[in-house]
Amino acid sequence: MTFEPAEDDAATLVPLEHSGWEAYPDPTAARADDADGWADVLGRYARATDGEG
């Protein structure tokens, strides 16, 4: 995961790629189960860095 400044300097871009789904017996179900995972992770980063999120 990388953090990059956004054009307006008021935000941060976090381009990411989550791969490896083919290792699960049902990749589609695994992705659906993890759909909200990144929102939680990024919220934790936001709270740890500036108290927001």
C-alpha cells in the first residue's frame, strides 16, 4: 500500500491492489465477505494519523 498526495493537498490517494482471491474455494464469496475490509483499515490509518476517519 502506498500513500500519495492528491491534487488538492487536502486528501491522500491510496492506490491498492488486493489479490490472491483464486486461492479460496469460492473467490467470489471471499471477495464479498471482505468488501468492507479496506474501509476499516483505512479508517484506522486516518484515526492514527490525524484523529479523523
